[in-house]
Amino acid sequence: MHRMGRIFEVRKHTMFARWNRMAKQFARIAKDITMAVKAGGPDPASNPALRRVIQNARAVNMPKDKIEAAIKRASGRDATNYHEVLYEGYAPYGVALLVETATDNPTRTVAAVRNIITKGGGNLATSGSVSFMFRKMGVFRLNPEGIDQDDLELYLIDHGLEEMGESTGEKGEPQLVIRCGFGDFGRMQEALEARGIAPLSAEHEYICTAPTELPEEKATEVVTLIDRLEQDEDVQKVFHTLA
């Protein structure tokens, strides 16, 4: 009975963590929708940024009614104005951090980010302190089923392709990952659309150029700090140099 109780508690914790991660993903996508609609309007047909965000929403299984509700809210007069702000810092043991936020109150956000990093044994740094360790790239994830990879690679080279390889998604499903310089993001998106390929997700990422190797115990400290940052309501993504 005692063992069954432990199993139940583990399952309950796992379910809560999964729900919490899903809720955070939906909140991040809703902010992305708001910013895309404010920048280019509510029609995905004429707004490539919104089209991309909707693809990303589907990739995390965000229900259609929630996507439509977010677009409607973003089109309203009272929609929140979010600003994208990138913070730089260090986790313990010299691991560099880039914290991407979308906020309607930068004063609140910088205080929260500084507090989390400081309590985790790191420090917030000035702009430019760590960004040189990363390269901003467009990253597209595709379902490889039915794709002739050699043919696609040759085609995409003319549209800015820099890297192409296989990976696995969160659920262990196979994915084809395509990377290009961020300046070629739009060209790559158009090239895929011209081929009738709808990416599972299409986002920018800061790819680290100088990874930091740490033993497991120290790496766990850094991962715990990153996890706390990712849970903050204003944080969209956290990029780091931990190998």
C-alpha cells in the first residue's frame, strides 16, 4: 500500500509538471501571437510572422479555439503591448545565459530575472557581455516522412541553408532540423512554403559557439537555475552555453 502511494505521488507530480510546461508553452505562444498581430495584422495569409506562430502553436498541441481567441484578443483595442527584451548573464561556473523576454513592464522583468539569477549563484551582465558566444539563427523542424532529404538540401542551399540534420522531438518522434542565418529566415520560410512543406515549428534560436562542459553535479545546479528562469511569466526562452 505504501509503495502504491509512492507511485501515485510520482505520477501526480509528473502530470503536474507536464501540465505546468504545457500552460507555459501556451502562454508563450499567446504573447507571440499578440506581437505578430500588432506588427502585421490578424490575417495569417498576409502575415508570415503570424503564420509561423500558428504553426508553432500547433506543434505544442495548442487547441484551435485557444489560437483563435488569442488572435481575437490581440486584435482588440485593449490588447497588451509587449516589448521583447534580451537579458545577458552568467549562471554558476561561467555558463553564459541569454534570457529572452516579452514584457509589458521591463522594470518588473529585469528585477525578477536578476533575482532568479543571483539566488541561483550567477549574476546579470551588461549588454554584449555574453551575446558574442551565440549566433542567432532561423531553425525549422520538419516531419521527415515523405521528404527526399538530398533533394531538399540541394534546393534549400540556394535559400540560405547552413545546416541540416536529423533529431528527435520531445516525444521521441523523428524530426528534420534545418538552420539558416537569421537574415535568411524569411527566404527559408518562403522556400519551404513553395515546396508545400509546413514545418512542425519555425523559430529563431541563439546557438552557442563555445559550449561549457561541467560534471553532473555542477551541471544540475545550472539546469535548476535555467528551469527557474523558464518558469517566470515574462520569460519566453532561455539560451545557454552548457554542453
